Amino acid sequence: MKKLFFISIFLVSCATTENYREKLKLWLGNDINGIIMQWGEPSYEYTMPSKNKIYTYLWVGKNLIPKGSYEATIKKLAFDTSSGINWCKTSFVTDEKNKIINFTFEGNWCKAR
């Protein structure tokens, strides 16, 4: 019985990609400034022809990559897939009113409890 209890606790407390997706869903419809206040300055920003914006956060390990290092870091990650580096790239798309309308993420470190 104790063994089953500990296995249950372990499974519930595991960080997963699906949990990460669910946490990101909570930001949909909210202002991007909430993310910026909580997560810090994005690693990369892009304005689309539609005037929507993409705000991208890139973590390598537990370090948020700053704007000036984003492109070099993303290229390194693209070519160095065998090193076992933990990384997560999360992007939020906002409309003209700064409301988050979509998100994407990729990487082996995009997990949450």
C-alpha cells in the first residue's frame, strides 16, 4: 500500500510537456505585458506583416538567453543536437491590442509540474 502511495505522488509531481502546455493555455487572451513582467524581457521579438507580434523566450538550462545572444544560440542548438543540452523555446503571438492569441514551444526542457 505504501509503495502505491509513493508511486502516485511521484506521478502527480512529475514535470511533463502536457503540464507545460496547460500552463501556457492560461495566458491565452491575456496581455503580453503580464508575461513580460513575470518572465522578463523576451529573447526575440518579431512584428508580422499582419501587425501581430511574436515574443520568443529561449532558455538553455535554467538561463534565459538575452536578445543579443538569441540568434547565435538558436543556430548552435540547431547544429548541435547530440550534446544533450536542455533547452526550451516558447513563443507567444499577440494581436494589435497585445492580447495573446496563440503560443508554440519546442525543446526537451519545456516541462512543468
